[in-house]
Amino acid sequence: MKLKRGDKIFLSERGHNGFFYPTDRSLNLGCDVDANVLSWIGGGDKIAVTILENTSAHDWFKKVEVVGPVWINRSDIIKS
């Protein structure tokens, strides 16, 4: 799937038993990027995806290099 510049992604955190979970911290992508949907259960209203390491994204204050799985809203998938 393709994520577009400006799309909102959510960062991961490690939780129970070392599993990744979505955080409330969101960033906006700085460029278009290919994403692979992961077949992970959980995440509530979010879906886990992988994107290229060191993809640029930004929050209101600074540019952030994204590493590891990220999450997108399930409703954003349905719209595309």
C-alpha cells in the first residue's frame, strides 16, 4: 500500500511480553512511502504497518526519523 505525504502515523512502544503497541504520539509523513500491512492482532482502531527505516516525518516542532513498525488508523485504510 502507499502512504502519502502528510498522512498521520502513530509510533510504537514495547509493552506486555515485548509486543509492540500503538502510542498516542502521532506524526505526519514528510514524503510518500510504501507500507506493508502486518497481520498483527490488537491495536484497537489502528493497524500495524512497516515502512522504510529512517523515513522522515514531523510533528509540530521538529523532524523525526521513524524506525520500527508504525500504526495507521483503520478508517484511513477503508477510505483509500
